[in-house]
Amino acid sequence: MQKEIEVIADHYGMDNQINKTLEELGECAEALVEVASAWRVYKISKDVGSRQRFLNAVDHFAEESADAGIMLDQMAYLTKQEQ
């Protein structure tokens, strides 16, 4: 996996990957806000619909945090290359 991260990071370069990382971090933050909101509703209501909304939000957050993590790995690699 690390080799793939390096190949992709080298292909797109620092400028593109900074922008992509910021985008992915923003999406991750938005997904976490969804989790927090859904959790608050579920905690109060405990109904099936709010539970499903919470579980969907958790799944979405897992996807977005994985994407953000990959981009952070690429940025760690790229910034080391520039030192």
C-alpha cells in the first residue's frame, strides 16, 4: 500500500495533492458533523429511523476518514521528499 501511495503522490505532485487533501479533510469533517447530529437525535428518540440514520452516517464517516487518511499519508510522503 505504501508503494501505491508514493506512486500516486509522485504522479499528481505536491500542489494537486495539497488541494485534494484539503477537500478530503473537509468531506471528513462534514461526515463527522453528520454523525454527531444523527447521534444526538438517536440518543433522544431511540427510534428505528434515527438509528438507521446514525448507522448510515457512521458508514459515510468511515469512508471519508479512509479517504482523508490516504491523502494524509501522501502528504507525509511528499513533505518528507521536500526536506
